[in-house]
Amino acid sequence: MTERTDAAATALFAERYRAMSSRDARFDGQFITGVHSTGIYCRPSCPATTPKPGNVSFYLTAAAAHEAGLRACKRCLPDAVPGSPEWNVRDDLAARAMRLIVDGEVERTGVPGLSARLGYTPRHLTRVLQAELGAGPLALARAQRAQTARELLVNTELPISDIAFAAGFGSVRQFNETVSAVYQQTPSALRQRGAARRARHAVAPPAAAEQGTAVTLRLPARAPFDGAGVLGFLGVRAVTGVESFADGVYRRAVRLPSGVATISLRVDGTPSAPVVACDATLDELSDLAPLVTRVRRLLDLDADADAIDSALAADPALAPAVAAVPGIRVPGSMSPEETLFRALIGQQISVAAARTTLGRLAAALGDRLPDARGGWLLFPTAEQIAAGGRAVLRGPAARIDTIMRVAEALASGELHLDVGESTEELTARLTALPGIGPWTAGYVAMRVLGSPDVLLTSDLAIRQGAGRLGLPGDAKALAAHGAGWAPWRSYAGMHLWRALAG
């Protein structure tokens, strides 16, 4: 067993060293190169001279590199890249913990809260994360705070003291020490680099918002990126008042842990280095890290698009679709509860009919922001739907009963949804509720957790799209054929939906 493990580790090191030596940008964010002779860590595509193998270690997280005494490279800025796709592909404890950590769970509830949410003791969770990722939950959260601080320093002109507390630091001194230790630069030096970057990209500092704080961010995506496709998917389903989509720009209002934000998203950059321009106005700056995480999940920015396309294109029936739409994405979710209600209401009716029903529900029960914030509607909470949904909803009684049952379970805490669950747990919890079947559970897992391997063969549109590509239109036969698409069946399903729409 030890020999096989050592051989696998040697092969993995060789693979990553080749990727680093060729400066392959496809691996940026998937691992980090630690160079012990210089004391820095870099992204794989860093243009610096290739170090000798004996001076190199590879890490899955920046926190692990920090724990090894390394600092971020000033030249390549290794955290200014798409994130690792591992946290969606993997569904183990470490991956589930990482999904919650990057969403800010440690800042909100501490390590005890994170551990309780995952169902383990803090000691066991720390031991697993240390073994799997090279750093414990506090170190992983610290790295996330440092990254949030860098984003605010680079992208805003907020006072440095405001940035320190917005990023989750307990004091300005702690903030200064952490930023200097991680980036080898003072906060003021990072801010100067940000001003230079904005000048290069002709990005003006965001205007002051009448209510809230305005921030403009550029969120990198891993190429190839079908940004127009994923924004279009959201736009076709946009609920009047809650969302809008026009001229390639998707806008909406969303609840975050400490307040409300309004966002505007559009595709920018180049095909080889795509980015999403995000203009946001937040009630509380402490919500910036959760907002960035949720936008990245909504647009599936961290997907390993090259690997997905290569795997799916190996099927001759799918190859033309992959060639026509490289870098297809699985749309995610800004709110697990909202996604579940939208799935329940949208079952067995057209997209247009679902939009009408959802718009009526939002107008009747959702909170409206002031005109100074655009007058947006917030999608109703479970509590609001539980209190008033039955008077607003129309349709089959059994469906209304299911929606109300789910709203009451969420409002009471009997049912809980978040990104810290495994696909198996989420599916079991949802299908245990009367009126929720495999399609709803699979659709919610795909969009809320980013589960990459869900093929909704009971979906009529997917079966019709399969027929257009010459694939089996029968659910059982399609499932058998689709087994060869694992572990990327969610992405194959997006191609089948696209084939019908096209």
C-alpha cells in the first residue's frame, strides 16, 4: 500500500511540475507552487524562472503555503485567479468545509459553529483539514480574509481601517501584519497597484452610492468560458422585479448574511483570460466575501472547463455540441432556499408560466428596496411564504401543499439547506419530504452544491435535446448512455438543454 501511495504522489508531483514548467494557465487556482529557495508561492503560470524540483512543494490552498512559511509572489498574485474546482468535484468533509469557509462561516460562527454545521467536533475537523489541505480551519479562514482585504484594497478607495474590519480582522494592527506577511507589501502598496490596474483597464473608482457602499470587482473565470450562455440562462428565467437581463447585463437584489446587496454582472476580458465585471452596492462591507463566493458559484467561474470539454467531446454524439459551445457552465445559486422554491414552482410548467407565478409571489410577499436602491424586490423568505403563500399561489392543490410544507419546514429549522451538505445528504433530506422527487432534489443539488455529475433524465427538455443530438430519448436508455459522461453529467445535461433551445 505504501509503495502504491508513494508512486501516486511521485506521479502527481511530476504532473504538476510539468504544468508549472510549461506555465500552463489552465492550472492556475487548481494548485499552488511553493518555492522554498525564495520563500514565495506562485500560480503555475508565473513567468519567473522555473525552480529546481528539489526546491518545490505543491499545495491545494494558499493557507497551506502560509503555514509552510511562504509569502505570495508580487509578480503573479497567485490568489487573483479562478478558485479550485475541487470543492465542487469532491464531496468529502474537507470539500464541504471549504465551501462553508469561503462563504464566511468561520467569521460568522467561529470554528465551533463550522464544526457543528458539518456534524463533527472542532478537533476532528481540524485534524481532517490539516491532513487533507495542509491547514486548519482558522488558517484557511485567515487566508480568505487576506484575499478579501486585497480585493478591497485593489478595487476600492475605502479607508484602510474600514477595509480591515470589513475583511473580518479584529484590529487594524492584525490586518496590517497579515497583509504584509502574506503579500510582502503594505496595504498602501497594494492600493497603489490597484490604482495602476484600474488605469490600465480604464476602470473608474465606483461612484458613491446613495445607500450602502459601492464596489466594482473583476472576477476571473477559467477559460474557456461560455459567459454569455450562463447569463442568458439566468436572464430567460429572470423574475420581474427581482432580476433583470438586458444588453448582456444581469442584475438583481440579494440577501446576504448581514444585509442586502444589489449586483450587476457582465462578461469582460478576453477569450483566453475571461473575467466577470461585478458592480455591487452592499449594506455591509462584511458581506463582500460571501457575495464574491456566491457570484462565483452562480456563474460556475471555477469549473475546470478544459477537462470537462475534453471528456465530453470524447463522445461522438456530444462532440459537435461541445465544439459549438466550449466552456459551458452549470448555473449556480445565490440562495439555496430561493432555488428550491423556484424548482418546486417550475415543475411541469413552461419557463414563462413559472416566471409569471414567481413574479406574482415576489410582488405579493417580497420586501421592496427603496427607490434610491433601484426599487428592487427581494425574493420572499421561507417565513414570508409560510405566512402568506397559500393566498397567493395558484395551481394544483398537491403542489401548493408541497410548497407550503417546505416553507414551514425551512422556517421552523426542520429543513436546512446550504453548501456544506453532500449531494447524498441533500438528496435524501429533500426526497424524504412528501411531494419532492428525484428531479427536484437533483436539480437543487446541481445548482446549490455545484454537483457536477447529475443527469436529470426525467426532464422532458433534456430527453428532447438528446433526441436532437441523436442520443436516446428514453430516460433509462439515456441514463445508460450518459454513464460514460461521468463525472461531468451535469455539464452534459446543459448541452442537451442547449440543443433543444438552439
